[in-house]
Amino acid sequence: MDELKKALNEKGLKFSTLPEKGRCLFAARDFSPGEVILSENPYVCVPNKNKCEWCFSLTNLKKCSGCRVIWYCSSECQRSDWKLHSAECRVLSKVDKQRVNSLTPSLRLMVKLCVKRKLEIEKVIPTSATESYKYVEALVSHMSDINEKQLLLYAQMANLVNLILPCPDFEINVKEIAENFSKLACNAHTISDSELRPHGTGLYPFISIINHSCLPNSVLVFEGRLAVVRAMQHIPKGTEVLISYVDIAGSTLTRQKALKEQYYFNCACSRCIKLGQSDDIRESAVLEGYRCKDSQCDGFLLRDSDDRGFICQQCGLLREKEEITNITIKLKSMSEKASTLLSSGHKTEAIEAYKMIEGLQLQLYQPLSISLMRNRETLIKIIMELQDWREALSYCRLTIPAYERVYPRSYPLVGLQYYMCGKFEWLLGETEAAVRSLTKALDILRVTHGTKSPFMVELVNKVEEARAEALYKLHSQVEDQSSTLTANPRFEEW
């Protein structure tokens, strides 16, 4: 651990262990908004199926001629990955063809982990002070917190790995592999592109030291396979560096449930300690509760003490349980229908079904509810596939107030929503609106994403192009108005 502490200290960070939290990462100096706190390449990573193993590209893919399992988009990517894949290739090439289909990303990640460990032991792959299997061994596994069903699943997956890896070459310890699966579940990160679309899964031992908060001061983004943690706000020296492990939208109970189920801990951040307090109750009721029966009232509802229904805390109107139950039943039925239509490829009919869901949600929930926001996100995705940019823009504009309500102003999802609006406005010729939206996106995303990634370079260029076009249109309008005035007889008199 001395090497770890030294490596982190050189980056302006301090590693500590606290009794109530375990491993923590603190700022050993001040960090400014947008400044890189920590960046790390994966110890091992795998893409989602049918993507380049190295860069996650979807184009020009060719299978490795040896194993016929892994894809690469170019010879450069294959060469970059060859030290590790050459050993993995020999293993995968011996896997039964029928069993190849069962190679999920989780299984592949574990196979890679075992292969890389073996290559490190044999000194085929050199290890640095910041990249070694010993840091993987130090990851928290939470084996003692896992239920019997999950333990059985890990044991089955470990046995599958045992079948894939040849016994003469690998000393397989099924119990150790099962524990490593537990470590992956708690410590592996979903690798996303700049627009937060998932591309793969990676293990980043240093990044895994950073703890969770539902009100984070930092954000984790990816530049290809490189994980980058940036400050979202000023972080003074001595402050713990915190990111979010789960979607921070939703009530405290919803966030706590998600964290407990996946990461086996109860969050005690500055938001979660308010559980049960008046502000927390109000926030939960607005995000996940019911709306007032009076459509003109913006009050929030709490359960009636007599269990007759829910009472508006502003106007006092009672909304009966029976009415809420009836709408909920309709919502469930329509949600099942919409999902079936979408999965069967009937997109136009699916859109109509999701719009009916939206109508029921507007009757039942608050205008800024999470359920309504998620349904509109689904609508945007389907409408985009049909290239109806006008309708996609209208829904995009509807979601922005909800995003700004449930996420911090500097959060990347807020910036990306403005970016999406700006794209639609640009496509529809609404240049001035596009400038406003893209500028807001740029102001947020330059903090969370930096300025050097291809995505951000393109965004900067798009903002400049939109501003130039807006100025040109304004200049043309002024010239047109001037010509009209000159042609008017009253102009000379005036």
C-alpha cells in the first residue's frame, strides 16, 4: 500500500482508511471545477458484444482469426491489445463453439483477469507501481453480505470459468474466482461514451477507492477506455473526493435501496442523513408521489392518517385510494402493451401507447416526477429513430425542467439534455435557440468532460458555427429591413 499512497500523493491525493467508511480518497491540495483529479486505464476491460475490443468502435469490425470470438476495427487496435489477447486467444480458441455463446461480458472479464494475473506472475507483462493484481486483491468483495442465491450464482459462474481455462496452464481456485466475481459486482465500472451510452465494463482499482455520495463533488467520465474523474465544483484541500455510484435522481429511499442491493451499504451522505425530515419528505413526494386532485394546485400529497387516501398539503383536498388504484392499474396495463409493441418493432404504435402512459402519469404524478421524466426519455428515443425532429425537440424541452430539478446544475446529464435540444433546434433551423442550448451544454460539459475529447471539440465547433450562422441571419434581416425602409416614400420624409 505504500506504493499506492506514493502514487496518489504525486497526483495531489491522499489515501486513508476510516472505520465507518473503509477506504477513502482525499484532496491533498485544492482542485478547481473541471480539473482532472484522477485518470486511469483499466486493469482489464471488455466491450459489449460486437464492438472493437480495444476502442469500442462499431465500424469496420473483423473477428480475430485465432479465437473467432474477439472483434477489432483495425490492425492498430489488435496490436495494442496483443500482449494480453495473445494468451487469451489460446484459451478462447479451445472453447467449445456452443459454449462461446455463453461468454457474457462478466465471464470474459473474469477470464481476462485470470489471464493477466498469470502473465504478471510469469513476468510476460511488466507491472508498474500503479498497475498490479495486488490492487485487485485489495478490492472490497462484500462476500459476507451476499445472500445464498447470489453466492450460488457466483459459484456457477466460477465453475464456468474453470471449464474455459485449461487446468495444466492455470491454477484455478473456484472459491477465489467466486470472490472475484463479488469484487467485480461492487467495483467494476460501466464504460460509457461522451453521451453516456454504455460501451463495456472495466476494472479500475484506483478509481474504485473513491466513495459514493448522492451529492457528489466529482464526476467520472470516460475518454475511450481511459477513466477520468473531474471536479464538478471547488474542492478544498482535505475534502473527500466523492462520485455517484447510482442514478442520484429519485427519493432517498429509492437511492438507498439501489445502493444496498448492488453495493451492500447504507449511504450517510449529506442528502441521505435528512431521511424522514420535512425537506426530504417534500422532495420524495414531488419526485415520486401523487399530484393534487385540483389541477390548478401544485401542492404535494401525503398519506391520510385514516388510510382513506392522500391529502394535499397545500389545499387540503383528499385524493381517494380507489381513484389512485384505478389509474395505477391502467398504467400497468398500458406499460405492458407499450413494451410489447416496442419489442416487436411497431414503433409508431408504441409511441401512441407511451403517449397514453404520459397522459395517465400527468393525471397521477407531479409535473416533475421521475416516472414522467423516464417515460418522456423513452418517447424521445423512439421518435428520434423515426427522425421526427420537431416532436423530439418538444419532448426534449419538456424534460429539461425535470433534469434541472433532480440533478445538480453542473451534472453531465443536464448538459447532455441541453446538447440534445441544441442538435434538434439546429436541424430544424432554429439557429438562435440552438446557440442558447448548445452554449448552456458547453458551459456544463467543459467542466465534466474537459475540452480535448473529440466529442467536446465537435461541440465547440458546433457552437461557433451556430453563432456565425445566427449572426449572418441577423445581418441579413437588418439589411432586408433597411431596404424596405429605403423603398418606403415616408422614409425620406422622416
